[in-house]
Amino acid sequence: MKKIVLFACGLVMSMTAIAQDKIETTIGTDIVSQYIWRGQDLGSVSVQPTLGIGYKGLSLSAWGNVGLSDPTDTKELDLTLGYATGGFNIGITDYWTNDGGDPAARYFRYNAHGTNHVFEANIGYDFGLANVQWYTNFAGNDGVNKDGKRAYSSYIAVVVPFCLAAIDWTATAGAVPFATTSYNTTGFAVTDLSLRATKDIKVSDTFKIPIFGQVTANPCSQKAYLVLGLTLQP
């Protein structure tokens, strides 16, 4: 449930923001001390691999999560089809999680009222100083609203990158606009206030490992988290 965005001092771009004249492949993995997504605690120490391919602004990527320290942590596989041109981007993501012995957790089970897939559409624009994204679930195992009907659970995020003391930083504010059990909200709620710092650790003249630290507060749930992670990428 996480989309990778790279930030550098003086330059901000998503991995699909610039159209390429040749096929580009992305492969790598994050190792994190805790799996925090949109202000929600989804697991402890985890490995989160990524595999993607892109061509002229069109991209297809797979992202996963496997818990290391707790065998009961949910396993996840997300597939995202996206398109970006200039600062504009759109996409569709198929989120899937494996919840133990639940029969609905079978990957190829797409029953309307018995699936662990969630389908989400997103649209956004990178203004340079800030990146604004809107996400809405439109099918699958979505939450419900106060009336017990499909909530079309939505999430809006504003990400602001900046450089301080030769370190890349990002500040994120995320909110859920409507009531939904997916985010445990009863109306508009701010669920994610995060500050993240990233720095490359030099291993050799040709190899560096980016490490990052992130502080996240969820005003809605009254919880806060500190996450440390590293990225391995050829």
C-alpha cells in the first residue's frame, strides 16, 4: 500500500513523472522497522520489495510486504498501473492482503462480496513545491460508511519536499474526507502527519545505501510512530 517517490535537493520527480524513450526497469526493496501506511500501523519489521517497468510515462509495478519479526503480520501484494505526463499523474491499484485462514484471502478470488482485493483509483499533480494526490476505492473489499453502505473510502495527501543540512526531507499531511471503516473515521479526519529524512550511506565509490527515518503522528487515532528503514537497489 505504498508508492515509492524519490526526492532530491532542488529536484522533485516521481519514478514515472518523466516520459522515457526506452523501457525502464525498477527493482529494489525497503527494509523497515515498522510498516506504517497513511498513519495506520500495519505490521512490525518488514521487507517491502518493488518490481516495475515503465515506457513513455506508462508504468506497471508490483509492491509487496512480508513481516520478518511477527509471522502473523499480513502479507501483501499490490499491482499499480499508472500514467504520468509533466506534473500530472493518474493510476489504478489492486491491493491484496492475505489474512491467515480466511477463504476470501485466496488471490484469485474476486467475488463481489467475498474478496480481499481492494481497487483504488488515484489522480494527482506535482506542482514542484508540493505534490497533491487524491485516492478513492471504487471496488472490492472497501469499508462502509455510517449507513452501512459502501464508503468509497478516499484519502488525500499533500507532500512537500525540501533540503536541509544536505539531507532530503519530505513533510506529508494526509486526511480522510468521509466516514469509513477502512480508516476507522466518522467523518473528515487527519490521519497522517509525517516528517521523513533520507541520506545516502557510502559503502564504496560505486555503492551507496539510502537510509531513512520517519516520524508519523495520527491525530485521529491519537497514535505516533518512529520508523527507521533502508533501501537496497542496484
